[in-house]
Amino acid sequence: MTPKALRKWSWAHKWSSIICTLFMLMLCITGLPLVFHEQIDELLHGQVEAAAVPEGTPPASLDRVVTSAVAAMPGLVPHFLIWDRDDPNAMLVSVGKSIDANPADNRIVRVDAHTGAYLDAPDVTGRFTFIMLKLHTDMFAGLPGKLFLGLMGILFCVAVVSGVVVYAPSMRKQKFGVYRSERPRVVRWLDLHNLAGILLVMWTLVVGFTGVINTWADLVLKAWQYGQLAEMTAQYRDRALPAHPTPVQAATEVAANAAPGMRPSFIAFPGSIFSSKSHYTVFMRGDTPLTSRLLKPALIDAETGKLTDSRDMPWYVTALFVSQPLHFGDYGGMPLKIIWALLDVMTIIVLGTGVYLWLRRRKPGESRAREPAGAAVERPILSS
């Protein structure tokens, strides 16, 4: 690499790192507890457990589940019926003030999946994990916050790639992964920063890029809503909400018959944002670790109970669904969660040492201390 090209890569690494590092530190710190959010919620917040039933007990009718949820929340209407991934013995019903109300303000009601009995409706907005999630996803700033963090994620990916490019020339007179324990502290921090950074390249790129995709979730779902969903429901746009809709259970069975080998993940009720005024949208999923994250919508006419359309999601929605479990390591059970947490801690070390090295950049004698015998001044990752 020519000196001019190296200077350009070093410039890109320097400024992309300076701009994004503090925000990435915040994301890594808030993301760490989110890896174990189920365990943290279970430890800090009690919930009503579903009744113990013999193995093989059939689930309650979905209509009974919805009726129990609505009865527990007078004046609210159901938007979504959700199969709880974390607790197969419970169903979740998202209810709002009206069918066209913002679902972000909905209340989540838990119902026993086998008896149909109301369990609880916890207010999660004050929970530690909810606060961490909001900081991690949008910093309590809504869509602008998400897009800003997405930009920081792009800069982080630039910093990682440019850091790899400048690593070899800056360490050309040192062994790969060297840690000079006899040198001053700033050099030891530099070696730790470089070693951890180069070992984490693939993981940081995967998590960083999937994080960027996740910040576009609202836009992706809007694109699907106004694209494929609008096309599937175009001929029914002038219909009103059905006065006597077909039972939810019957609509779900029709969708299941139309998608063999798949099972329902959640149902959008007529008039909600993921359906039309005259349809249930039953989102079906597979039963493998990968296909369980991929959804296929089936539109069931709420008046006749018949299937009107079912299509695979567009590629951009599929990319979003795949990126979400990859980002949090939420597809391989506890062993993968532990690995994700350890890699997150190592990334915090990389970012933290980068901040330290940047703050020490102008201290008298630092450049000389970083210079190995007979070598040019090194350019540390994140602090060049």
C-alpha cells in the first residue's frame, strides 16, 4: 500500500471512530443486558404463571383467549394475538383504545394458552430491560433516534474495515497479536486494543450491520404495508369493518391448512396496521431455528372466513427478520447468549481503549513511547 493510500485509510478510520465510538459504547453497554432480557425480567419481576396441565392438553380456543383479554381490559379492542416465544403456555393479546390507535401505545395482556384464563397485564415501561431497549433502539427519540443510530452503525462498520486495512502496515515490525507487557501503559493499551479489535472483526461487522438493518425496521415495515400488503388488499379497500367477523380460531385453521408445515406466529385483526378493514392477517412461521423467524402472511376474509391471498414476504422484510436474532444472538439458546455477551464485553474493551488512546494522543512523550525500537510511530486502531 502506498503512503498516500494508507493516509486516506487512516483518516477514514480516525474520523469514523471519533464520531461513532461513544454511541457504540452506549449501544454495547445497553445491549449486554438485552441478551439476557428474559432471565432478567424473570428475576426482577414476578408474573402470574399459567396453570399446570397434563402433557398433551389441547390449547384453548383462540376466541376464548381474546374474550378473556378484552374482558380484563374494558373499553379496549384487540389489535394482535401473539404466540409467546418465551412461554408456550401463555398467549399475548395486544389491545388499544381503538382499532386505528397507535399500536405503540397498546397494552399487552397475558392469557393462559390452555385454559383461556386471564393471567396479567404488566406495565413494562418502567422495567430496567425496557429502558435499556429504548436506549438501545432509539434513545427515546423515535424514528429520528433509530435513523441516527443507524448512521452511527454505518460509521462503526467503516471504522472496523478501515482498522483492518491499517492494522498490517502499522504493525509490520511486530508479531501478529503482540502484547508488549514491558512497555509503558499506553503501549499496552494499544496492543490490547489492536489485538481485541482484529480478533473481533467478523463479529463486530455482523452485529454492526444487522444493527443498522434493525434501525430501518419501521421504514421496512411501512414499505411492506404500502407495497405488498396494499396490493393484496387493494380490491377490498372500500369495505367497512365486519359487523360479525368470522371466529379467530376458524380463520387461523384456514391459514394453517394453506401453509402445511408452518404454524401461526401472530394474528393482525381487521382494521389494524398489518391488515385490511375486512381481513384477518395470520402470519405463519416455520419450525426450524431459521424458518421460525421468517413469516408468511395469509389473508382471511373476516366475513366469509375464506383465504383470499398468501405470499412470501419480500426480500427486504426477510433480511430484517433474519438480522434481528443475529443481532442479539437470540437463536441458539443460552450457550450462544453467553458467547454473544463475552464478545460484547470484548467490543466494549476495544471501544473503551480506543477512547483512552484518543484522549492520550497529545500528551508529551506519548508518540515516542508508542514507537518500537527502530520502527515508525504506530497508528492505533480507533486512535490514529
